[in-house]
Amino acid sequence: MRKFKVSDNISIQEKNISNLIESYFGQVSESNENKFVVDEPKHSTLEEVCIKINYDSKEVMLDIQEKELSEIQSNGLLSTVPEVIESKNEFLKTVTGTTVEDRKKKWRKDVLPTEETGIRMT
């Protein structure tokens, strides 16, 4: 499960997370106040989508279970993979307020080694 920080200027309490999940991934089959599961995603290359929201720390945890590559290829679904990636990125942009480029920059800053320390810890 990957964790994404929500921008300070975004209020996730004001968003209807369940409706957003349904528009990007499909019908929510299981939910409580902070966990949402899509057992049958609308994207045929996915097995399951699980999203947890931590409203206090303003974090979104996203776990997307994909079908095996051999199954995707044998069913002729390889061409739909970019659409799935775009859907995930648009969902994260809507919920967290950060683009894929912003997330990459933050990851590089937090994770990649630096000359002084060898590895940057946050």
C-alpha cells in the first residue's frame, strides 16, 4: 500500500471520497468511514482497489491489485493499461492536490541518495 500526503490547501473532509472512487475505479463494495474497497473495478486489468483515508494526518493510502501480466496479454488488454495509470493519477491529483510530477519530485527529494549523507532520511 502506497501512502500519499494531501496538500495543505486541500480538505479531504469536504470531498465525497466514495463518489470519487466510483467515478475513477468502479462501485465501492465495502466501506467504513476511512476504508473503501472496490472488488470489481471497472478497469479490466485490475483485481481490486483498496483506499484508506487518514483524515487526521491528511494521508491517502492506495493499494491497487493488478491482474497478472500474462492474463492481461492473453485477454488482449495491454492497450488499456495507460488508461488505468491515467485514472489512478487523476484520482490522486483530485484527492491530494498533487500531480504525478509533484509526487516524483518529493520522492526524489525524500528517498534518493545525496552526496553528503549517502541516503536522505525524512
